[in-house]
Amino acid sequence: MERDEAKGQRLVALFILGCLLFNYPVLSLFNVSGDAFGVPLLYVFIFAAWAVLIALMALAVER
């Protein structure tokens, strides 16, 4: 039972992290005219943060 509770708490923490990463103050930091590899920096941040959240969620669920 404790493992299920810990897994649930990790997933809730990841949800809160996702809400923080995709909220206005953080997104405005990356909304600049620069680009990385020919792609606007905001798009790179969004897809990188999305990929990291998916990887962390997979780790939390598989443990």
C-alpha cells in the first residue's frame, strides 16, 4: 500500500511541476527572438519540458 501512495504522490508532484513549467512566468522567459537549431526557443522549451515530464512520469510509474 505504501508503494501506491508514494507513486500517487510522485505523480501529483509531476503534475504540479508541469503546471509550473507551462504557466505564464516561465514561458515568458523563453519567449525571446532567439532560436536553437533553427527553431524558436519557446518551441524548443515546450517540447523539451514535455519530453522530460513524460520520461519522469514513466520512471515514477515503473518503479
